Amino acid sequence: NARAMNKVMQMFNGQGRGADLDAAKDTAYGLLCSITEYVDHERRAMNTDNRLNSAWFGAGAKLKEKGLQDARALIA
């Protein structure tokens, strides 16, 4: 969804935690960190338990796994 992608890109481009660090700035690792931050802290959820369940086992976990696969493809 466009809203989620926009938020991830904003975090990647400097608004995310640690996005300004040399180790993460403009790297595949930094993009993965932005995806993880979005899923774990920004994505809407009914409550904390639902957010945690999604991040660990559900749609959030799948999104983070897809981000990891895509990051690996970028550096391969």
C-alpha cells in the first residue's frame, strides 16, 4: 500500500531511528531497518498484543521476511 511505502521511505530517508548513521544511511541494511521499524512501531494495530502477534507471526513477519529477501537480492 502506498501509505505504508511512503512512511517506510520517509524513515529510510532520515526520519527513522538510526537512519542518519553511516552504517545504515543509503544502504540495503538501512532499508530493512526502516521496514522493521514500520512493522514493529508504526503500523496500525487494534492493540499491543495484535501488533506483537503480527510482527512475530503474521502479516508483519511476512513483510519483514520479504524485506530481508529483497535486501539480500540488492547486495547479491
